[in-house]
Amino acid sequence: MSRYVIRRTGAAIMTLIAASIVIFAFIHLIPGDPVYVMLGDGATPEQVAALRDRLGLDEPLVMQYLIWAGNALRGDLGVSIFFETPVTQVIAEGAETSILLASVTMVWIILIGVPVGILAAIRQGTLIDQGLSGLAMLAASLPTFWVGLYLILIFAAGLGWFPSSGYPSIFEEGGLVNLRYLVLPSLALAAPNAALILRLTRASMLDVAREDYIRTARAKGIRPTRVVLRHILRNALLAVVSAFGFTFAALISEAVVTETVFALPGIGRTVVQSILRRDYPVIQGVILITVCLYLVINLIVDLSYRYLDPRVELE
Amino acid sequence: MRQVLMMLPTSAIRRPITALGVLFLVVIVIFAAASPWIAPYPPDVMDPVNRLLPPGGDHLMGTDHFGRDTFSRVVFGARLALLIGVGVVAFALGTGVPIGVLSALFPALGRVLMRMVDVLMSFPSLLLALGLIVILGQGVFNAILAIGLIYLTTTARIVYGVALRLKAEPYVEAARSAGAGTWWIVTRHILPNMISPLLVQASFVFAFAQLGAASLDFLGLGAPPEIPSWGNMLAESRIYITRASWLLLWPGLMIVLTAFSLNLVGDALRDRMDPRFREMVRR
Amino acid sequence: MLSVENLVVSVRRGPEIVRDVSFEIAPGEILGLVGESGSGKSMTSLALMGLLSPGIDITGGAVRLDGTDITHLQPHQRVARNCGKVAMIFQEPMTSLNPVLRIREQLEEAINVHDPRAGPERARELLDMVRIPDAGHQLNAYPHELSGGMRQRVMIAIALACRPQVLIADEPTTALDVTVQRQVLGLIRELCDSLHMGVLFITHDLGVVAQLADRVAVMYAGKLCERADVGPLFRAPLHPYTNGLLACLPDPESGNAAFETIPGAAPRPGAIPEGCPFSPRCNRAQETCRSGPVPEAHGPERQVAVCHFPVRQEAPA
Ligand SMILES: Nc1ncnc2c1ncn2[C@@H]1O[C@H](COP(=O)(O)OP(=O)(O)OP(=O)(O)O)[C@@H](O)[C@H]1O
Ligand SMILES: [Mg+2]
């Protein structure tokens, strides 16, 4: 374990603690008594007393936070008002859909964004570049739900190639069959994000191409394709790979809208329904989990950077 | 500032598509300013006989499920689009700029403030906005706050970076050692040099505010349903997608083109900006 | 033998940056190219390498290496045609090596192109040639682990891997401190002699030129204004510009660091005056200097200046 690893991990934990305080405060910021906020208005006096006791609501706020955080660390995120089951279970039920959706989307983003970005950079200034960059800008301006609705209209309702909504669990329908349910949602979700990765890839390729060491590489007499692949691309991807981390974490939250459009039983749709049902513990739990996910992914990206960029270790 | 604005026409000529973007934004502003005169019908008058009419005839863009004129609603929708855009930009810059500048000027304070910004950034943006809506309740003003909070963080980071660089510029150091006060340095040296990065950031924030607001509307958590915003129009006509797909076409196109135009303008501005700061305002 | 004949480099739809430049470099000879910032030294060298950036082209003249025309060929095309090679080292050793590749990888890449049959010991051999201590260990280092002087030596090793007839060194020591600078200069001289390689050495520093070069070319506003062997040029410059440059050097004999300067500033490409480009700043200029072509004035021993009224010093009694 190098000092770098320790320092990065420490910073991530500090951020998580600060974020958890904000998330803890969430329940208390909602107007009304936190107990009724969490139990709903139909709570019985026994339930109220039990929760008061469990959360230590008569203790000072600091103690309440410690109790809450301790419970969270042990995997207890409270109980859903609507389902009356543990929040962790509610989230776990949506996890398969959400993670698969984000993963498939990520595949699109990488398959489309990176190669097309490279192409635009190689053809910088030509009509191809201008066309692709323009399209990327347009794609970055698309509301995902709107794209989703038209994808349903064309490919589901019209051509019938893909199902228009829902998603059966792998355990029910098994195999790759149920990935068909994710094709349209992942495409809708990928469009603006692939565009951002495309622009980032192009920009960092062009940045690197201006570096002195690229001139050195060309001066050696190696072939231009090799200069692009071994020297420009390798360095340009450093910036792009770190964006993959952000993007993946962001997809989980952006999927809120997409999952609603395609009626996918994921975490995102759970959040929206929980907001409408005033099921606050679930919202709180989802936010906490996504923040953790974001921090963990970024930590992994940061640490794996050491293997990609030899300079990092020195700093 | 003048310099930045003056280069808009030249870059617009260089890239005809940017000129079209500017033109579209002008149309949106005119729609918003003169909606009652441009719209052929009031936006909320129902006409049950003429429900779900296709485009053409008396109704340029057809009618919705209550028989309301889609074109009129699209024209009035420009008002909310501008309100949201201006509101979010004002909030993001109004909070992000002081946070960024103060952090750059006072390193001790900066460590705390930028740490807080980092914490906010660890929240996925849409969830952050939704969380705030849960606390504040639904409404146009709250939607502005919720979306503005997302861009507070990015703005503060950019401003912080730019201000740090400016602070290290020789002429600022010289002014400092000549005894210039903090206020003087901020108003004379830092803010004026920050205008072009801020202008670029403002156009991107304006663009993404449109998409964010549309998402909130679509989820039923944005502007109240009686307001004819483009996002609300999409949310309401969603179930008619197969029967009357044009209902979703117009408001959707308005959102896309508004965001696209703003992105084009932002990009053109950035291309002409001081290359040192160009890196910082990306996306 | 590298010969550059009437080379013109211009920005596409823009001014000429290098105008009608001719010189030759024989094997084992160091030609010093001096001139103010912006006079076009780097553009000349990049043109010789075939490494001009897009938008800047050679629009006239020719570059020949041992008689072969290599004017418009990029390095990889030169390899493909198996013609002679020009290699180059740059001013900034800090940024001229790829940060994510080990020294070995960057060196072997060049070896594989130019010396495909060389064995794995070639990389070590090259590092030894440039006097890198503990070469076996340094091969596995990343550029950021080396000092500036070491990096510049690695750059020279990479250049040597190309087995060049001519090495171009564009201000290779400007970014180094004085002692390291002297070592690197010594190395260049030594390699030039032992490998019988021509060197084009670009610098602002006339002192370095006096020590290192065999011949000198002085560049002003994209043109060569004087070419000569080192001795005659420093003893008796012909061109008033060269004369002015030498006057700016601190005089070691009288001991007073003369802060003499040439009045005015060098013209930018695109705003170069008619006639002799130096005429507005020249105290010898007359009406004839301000328009029309300028004749060559010859001095002893191959000394040539482009000037109407060259400085003819009386032989000191
Ligand atoms: N892309 C370009 N477009 C137009 N002009 C350029 C471009 N690149 C360089 N120039 C101009 O070409 C001229 C010659 O530049 P060059 O780099 O060869 O000068 P130099 O003699 O090497 O100077 P220095 O000693 O500072 O390295 C400069 O005046 C520069 O402004
Ligand atoms: Mg140069």
C-alpha cells in the first residue's frame, strides 16, 4: 500500500462522511416530524414509539447521526413506508436492472464515443470532423426521455423489433434474451453521454497531438498510424478513461428518467415512485448508495491510473 | 466583454450553423416577449370537439387531447424556458462566482469551501435536484433552485481555477505588492478577466438547464401541470405517442434546438477564448 | 552532404517565414545557425526534417541529402524510400519524451525502424554512446525519473538510433543549466567527429557558436544575411547585422560587459520591409538598400554577406 493509495482512500472516506451528514439531514429538512416523515401519517402510536427509540430521536442530533450512520454501516438503511420491507431490500430489487442498464449503456458509449471521437480528431477540420462534431453537439442536446419515446414509437410500436417496456429478471427469463429489453433504453440513455465522450476523446487527442513528444515520435520515422495508436491515443485515453468513471456513476441517476419512460423496474423508477409515495427512507437510501457508488468508482479509476500513467506515483 | 461579444458575428459567419443557432435563440426570445400576439389561441382554452387534430388547417401544429392549440402552447412555452434558463444561470453564477473567487483569494477558506463543493459533486446531479425538490416541494422557483444547485458546483470549480491563475499573473501580483486592496483586485483584475469564461459557462448552463427542467417536468416534479412548459407538454401527451406522435415532436424539438443553439454559441465563444482557460470550461 | 537550395517556407494563405535560404553541411561539420527569436530558425529545421505542421509548407527550393531530393518527404517516407536520414533533438527535453513509455520502448521504436536487424543490446550501446551512466538501469526508467540533462542525452540517443547523416539540434541546451550545457555540447562535438555526422546547431548564443561550430550562418527575418567560417566571421563580420550582434557580446578583453543593442526590433513575417530587411535598423543603410535585390558581398575564405555596404574592417596594425 503506497501513501498515494492511503491518501486517495482517506479523501474518499472524508467525502463520504460529509455527504452522509447531508443525507442524514435530508429527513430532518423535510417539513414535519421526522418520525411521521419516515412512517407516514398512518403510523400507530406503538410504531412511532418504537422508531423514536430505534433512532434515538430524543438524543441530541449528533448522537442521532451516529446511530443512523452506525445502522447504515451494518446495512440497515431503515424500512420503506410503502412496502414495509427494509430499504436495502427495495434497492436490491432494482439493482439488477439498473446496473445492467448502466453497463449496456456504457458499452454503447465506449463503442460509439471513443472510435468516432478518434475519427473526428484524425480528420480534424475536414467535413467529416465538422459533421461528426456537429452531430455530437446535437446528441448532447437531446432529452433522453424524448429520444426514448420516439425509439419506442419506431422500433417497438412500429417495427416490433424490441419490446417497448418492462424488464424480466435474468433469473426469470434467463440468458441474453432479456437484454433485448434494454436495447432501446440503453440507446436513449447513451446518446447524450456518448456525445460527451466523443467530444472529450476528440479534444484530448488534439491536445496530445500538439505535444512535443509527438513531434519526437514522428521524427523517428515511425508510421503515422503507429504514432496515432501508440503515442497519441494512449495518452489521450488517460483523460477519457477517468471520464468513464464519472459517466458510469452519473448513468445510475440519469436512468431515473429512462427507467420511467420504459417502465423498467430499476432503482431510478423506484426513486420517482418513492417521491410520489412520500417514501422518504427509500429516497434517502438510494442517494446514500449512489454517492457511495460514485466515490468507489472514482477511487478505482484514480488508483488504476497509477498503472496507466507512470507519473502519478511521484506526486 | 465587448471583445467577446464582437467576435460572435465573425465566428457566426465562419460557421453558418452557429448563425442559425443565434437566429433560433432570437426567435425564442421573440416568442417569449410577444407570446399573446404571436399565439393564435390562448394556451389553455379547451375545445373538446377538435381534440388531437393533426397539423394543418386552423392549427399549425395540431391540437392536444383537450383540443388546445399546440402552436400557441409552444409559443407560450418559450416564456418558461427563458425563465428557467435565466434563473438557473443567475443562481449558479450568483453563488458559484463568489464561492470560487473567495476560495481563490483566501486559501484557508478555500479549502473548506471547495471541499464542500466536492461533497456536493459526489451526489449524482439528478438525484441532488430531486432530493431538493422533495424538501422544498414542487414549483417553478424550486426547480430553478434545484437545477441551479447542480451548476453551482461546476461554476464554483471553474471560477476557482480561473481566479487562481489570474491571482498568480504578474500584474496582479504587482498590484498586490503595491498595496492594492482585495476589493480593488477583485473588481479591477479578476472579475473583468473572468467574463469570457463565465459567458461560455453561462451558455452551457443555460442549455443544460433546459434539459434538466424538461426531465423534472416529465417526471411530474417540475413546473405545475397548468403551466404550458415544453416539458409538461411532453409529459401530458406521452400516452398519445402512437395516436398523435406530432404532439411530442414540437415541444421536443423546441427543447433540443434551444439546447443545441446554446451549445453552439457556447462552443463558438470558447473557441475564441484565451487558450489558458479553454481547458477549464469543457462540456 | 546536406544541401539546402533556395528554401522557401510559407504559411498557407499567409506570409513566407523562411525566404530563399541556401547552405550546405558536410559530414563531420557543425554549422551554427544563429538569429533572433522569430527569425525562422526552427521553421528551417522542421522543413529539413519534413516535420512542418499542417498549414505550413515548403513552397520553393530543395533539400538534398547526398544528392537525393528529400524535400517533401516526411520521416516515415524517408525510411520507406531508404534515403539518407536527418534526425533532430529539440529545445525542451522535459516535454520531448513520451511520459507513459519507458526509455527502452522509445529507443527501441527508433531502432526497429532504422536498424531492424539490431539485437537487444543496441539500446544499451546507444545509451553508452551518449554517456548515460548505469545504462542498463536507465533503460527501464520513465522520462520523469531522469534529469533534464539525462533526458537530452536520451533524445540524442534516439536521434542516433536513426543512424543520421545529419543531426539537427534546435537550441538543445537552452533549458539546461550551465555545467550540464557544457557536457551536452561536448558530447555533440564528439559524436559529430566520431560518427562523421553533419550537425546543424541552432542557437541564440554566439558564444556557444564560437566554441562549437565550424561554420556559421546568420539568419535575419527569414533570410540568411551572412555565411562564413567561424574564424573570419568573428574576426571580421561583413554584414552590419552580424557586426551588431557581435557588438552585443560582452568583450572579454576590455572586461566591460557592453550593453550595446541594435536599435529597433526584428520585423514580423508578413511585414518585412522592401529591399534589405535590415535596412530600417541599419546605420549604414542608404537609399539603394530600401528597394530592389541586394547583391552578395564576398570576403576572404568563403565568407558571404547579403549587403550593399558591407563592413570592411581595416586590418589592425
Ligand atoms: N503556425 C504559424 N502560422 C504563422 N506563423 C507562424 C506559425 N508558426 C510560426 N510562425 C512564425 O514563424 C516565424 C519563425 O518562427 P521560428 O519558430 O522558426 O523562429 P525561431 O527563429 O526558431 O525563434 P526562437 O529562437 O524563438 O525559437 C515566427 O515569426 C513565428 O511568428
Ligand atoms: Mg525556435
